[in-house]
Amino acid sequence: MKREISRRSILKGAAAVGAAGSLPMIPFAAQAADEIIVGGLHDLSGFIDFAGIPMNQIMLMAIEEINAKGGLLGKKVKGVVYDPQTNMSLYSQYATQLALKDKAAVVMGGITSASRETIRPILHRYKTLYFYNTLYEGGVCDRNEISLGTTPAQTVEKLVPYTMGLWGKKVYTIAADYNYGQITAAWVKRYVEQNGGEVVSTDFFPLDVTNFGPTISKIQGAKPDMVMSVLVGTGHLGFYNQWAAAGMKNEIPIASTTFGAAGAELEILKPEVANGIITSYGYYPSIDSPANKAWVAQVNKRYPEKTPLLSELSAFTWEGMMIWADAVRTAGSLDRMKLIEVMESGKTYDMPSGQCAIDPLTHHAIRDVYIADLKDKTYIIKKKFSQVQPADTQMVCNLKETPNANKHYEISLE
Amino acid sequence: MDFSLVVAIELLREVAGLILIATGLAIIFGMMRVINIAHGEFMMLGGYTVVLTTKMGVNIWVAILILAPLAVGVFGIVVERLIIRHLYGRIIDSLLATWGLSLFLIGFVTVVFGNTVEGVSTPFSGFAIGQYSVAIYTFFLIFAAVAFMSSVYFTLRYTQAGLIARATMQNPDMVECLGVNSKIVYMTTFGIGAAFAGLAGGLLAPISGVVPGMGALLIGKAFITVVTGGAAVVAGTLSSAGILGTISQAVTFATGPVFGDATLLFVALILLRILPQGITGRIFTRSV
């Protein structure tokens, strides 16, 4: 038979390809009764895909690992992954779909606070357990959500006295101009003052600012002992380049609660620009413990190519999966309330990042926090703090008193 | 004293930055009346050219000053042949087409190179003015802006090619009657505009970093500068970059970047209310 290639058939083919391309990644296949569905909502495209792709890779690795050990409750675990494309309406659409159509037992994901606040109320309404594994500004009060990322009270509280002891008491804060930056800058000020120091100035920058010349001159004029950077996003990366170009690299040191949070800064900036910046997170790939070394080796083995950037975000995604799986095994059930009660029981989990427990009052992680110095794209861990409480969220949230809370509090220090 | 010197340098730097990002657009939009929404992505391509070629071992100056404008200029000519030439005189259509092109380029670069790629470090170091220190690269940017403006001015004012280009933009039919192939003039002019965008992207790459979405951070200011300046490439860009850059940067020093950016928009708004055709629509009308 002669195959005709007409304009129409090409158009049809193109349309089919286009339609297939726009479908989510592992969708169709009706859910089999012997499968447990884990939903994944991470930005796999868009401007923060460098954070979302590793989180998704690690989530899938954790699912494979659980299945290799025989699954849960005699069933296989299956990941259903959607790409919300850094688009909030897709986030709400896919969250609804995961809860109602896929009947996911648990949903992992959301990266920016905006995406979390889009899907959290949806998953709360449809009673679908939700893990948010990203560091953020604190303040979520919702018994349906487990927040594993660090909050400012955990990292800033440690970073400020450490760097002040190293460098001096005069601090100049530069921060991104939205709620994460504003709230974190307020915490910086509080901890600096508690430690007998002084914040000489706090400057805020919209996310699209790329020219930091005036600020660098102002910092030079203020002569602080250190700069505390809460800058966010690729636009703000210009600061570090311009800082080094002005020859300030060896004049005034920089500490940061955001630098390298998801790893992108490490990729984009040259070592001579990034070296010496001191940060504080709940996880670094260089943590020297058998559990972490084994985990990093496991990641490298699973992804020999396109090895994910390991950061707090991806490590805590794995921890979220493991904590959830442990709760399912302990409860012997998928019932949401039973799982929540297991996790609220004050269990301590041994994880690559150290020891971690869920605070029953806030559903945030009580976890080990580290301080590290950056040298040639490697974090050198300087100090470890055990079992740090999410003190900021604890100020506003008590799930024992208000178990039905469904709110994100803007924590104000004024 | 030192501080006012530093402020003056930073004001100049901001003006220079606006000139760099706006010159290519002034040629393409101001002269040719093609709304090129992909102008920011042209700059992004220039930045990527610098990053990728220096990684392969090319000298950074060769990469910035030669390869970036060359690569983007050639790309601009291809774009003109494939898309733009069908859309002359159809402003809204060209807007849509170049917007599509801009989305395509962002997506394409993201797929090929990923969302993160290691940048280049800034050549030169800093030098001290009293207690302040200023990047030598800042002076280089100011110098580059001066070179941008003078080369465009010299070409348009004193060369035959410049004369033909200006004439073609005014009346292509008449130019054709005089034996000039206006299609080639359009193509070349667009290519030169694209090359300026590529050069600007290359120049900014060391200080701003290079990511697929960087064009979006630059395009707004580029358009505001060109629209405020009006049709004349040199006088328009110079006057609007001078006014907008100085005022917004002065406010940035006095208060912070939020008010600096807001002031830039506010001043542009007032200027356009008084001078709807741009600065050179009323003043310096006989300039190029």
C-alpha cells in the first residue's frame, strides 16, 4: 500500500505529538487496587526546575527503594508525577486531580511558598496527607501537612552568633523583597541584637533587580563586619559577581541563609566568587556520617548520569518518603489520622541529615542544623547543632489546641 | 567627597547600562518600527555565546567583543529572513511573532543547556577610591556605551551606508527607484541591531550571570528607554538613558532599589505624557 504523506497527515501527526507532549509524565493507567499512589508535585520545568528536578528524582528513588523492600502493607507503591511548570493554576489542578482522581495516599511537593499555599488548602479539604519538604519562612499551621524544611528560627539563630563570633558585631542585611526575605531579615535583626550586635542597615530588593552597584557602595560606606545575604533567585546572583568584581571578596565576608539552598548558585557562580560564603542548612552532601555517606552513594548509583544536586530540598524529600513509609508500617494502615498520630508520637528518625523528629504541636521537623563554609563547590562543615526546634512556628501554632487549624501565619517580630 | 565620586560613577554606569541594552532595540524598533519582544533573548544568546566559548578556551575578550555580536547578528539575519520580513508595517503581528520567538528561545536554551550554567568571572578587579572600591569593569561598560553611541552616530551621519539605511526607513519605494535593494538594507539593519543586542548581552554576562530567563529582566527597561527616547537612535537613546538612568539611580542611592525602579517608570510616564512621540519627537527632531 502506498503511504501518502499529505499536509493533513503531517498536521495530524504533529497534533498527536503535541498532545502527547503536553500530557503529564506518568499519568494514565487506572489505579490498580494493589497499588498505593504517591503523588509528586515538583516544578520540573520553569525557572525553578533546578530545584524541582532533583526533588522528583529523589522521590522516585525512594519509591523504588520502598518497593525493593517489599512495598507497604503487601502492596506496591506507585509514583504519580505531574509537572506544574511553576504555574499556580496547574498546581491547583494537579493537586485536585491527585486527591480525587488518582486517590493519592500522600502528596509530596510544592517548592515556593506560593505553590504550597495553593495546594495545601486543597489537600486539607480533600483530606489527603501532604509533605512539604522545602525550607521556608515558617508559620504553616495545618495538621494535614508535615513540613520538613528548616525555618529561619532554626538556621538564622545558629548562623548569626557563629558568624558574629568569627567576624564582628556590625551586620549589613540584604534581602529579597517578599515575605520570605522580609521575615528572615526580621529574624536576623532579632538574633543580631540578642547577641549584642547591631544591624547597620537592611536593604530589600525586588526579585528582578540585577544591578547592585549602589548597594555595594553603600555597604562600603557603612563598613560592616559582615554582610548577611537573604537574596533569592537568579536575578540576585549578580550581587555576588559584582561584589567580587569590586574587589570586596576579601574585604567583608558574607553569610547567607539562602545561598545554594537548591544548588543553582553553586553551578552558576565561579568558585572564586562563591568561596568563603558561610551558610546554614539542615543538610549538606558533605555530612560526615555513615548514614549520609551510604545515602549519597545510593543516589550516585541510582543516577550515575544527571546526578541530582543534593541539598536540603532533595534530602528532605527522601526523608519525607521514609517517614511516611515508616508511619504506614507502624500503623498497619493508610488511614490518614492513624498515620498522623504515629508521626505525632514523638518518634526520632535516623536520617542522612542526622536525627529528626516531628514536633506534634506544629508538624514541623525538630532537626539537626549545620553551618558550613564553601570551598571550590564543596561545603566544609564547621559546626553541628542537635535537635533544633522550629521556634518561629511554635510562636503561632499549637495543633493540640487547634487541631483543625488551616492557616499560614505571617510571623511578625514587630 | 569620595562618596560623591562613587555616586557619580554609579550614575554613569546606570546610564551606560541603559544605553547598552537599548541601542540594538533603538535600531530595530526605533528605526525599523519592528516591535522585537525577543530583544531580551537576543541579549541572552549573546551571554550564552560568551559563556560557552570561554569554556571551550576562547579568550574572554574575543568572546565578548567579536563572537557574541557575530553569532547573534547572524542569528538576527536568519530571523529577519524567516519571520520579520513578512511582517514589516504590521506592528501587532510582529509583536506576537517575536513574543513567540522569545518563548521559543527561552525554552530551547533551557532544554539544550539546562536552567543553570556556570558563568564567567568578571575580568579586571576593583580599585580603591578612598574607602570605597569600584570595579574596573564598570569603567569598561561606560566606555563601551560611549563606543556604542559614537559608532552608530558616525555610521548614520557620515557614511553612505548610514544614509541609505536612514533613507530606506523613511521611504523604501523611493530608495528602490534610486537602485538600492531595500530588502538587503532591511536585512542588514536588523542584523546590526541584533548584533548590538548580542554584544550587550556579552558585556553584561560577567556581572549579571547567565540564565535562560535573563532577557525578561532586561527587556522592560530597554523598551522604556527606546520609547521615551523616540525615533532618533542616538539622540533619543542618549537623552532618555541619561534622564531615566540618572534619576532612578539617584533615587536608588537615596532610598533603595524599589523606589529607584518605581521612579524610573514614573519619570518615563511623565515624559511620555508631555512628549507622546518621545523626547526626539519634539526636541532634537533633526538629529539621528
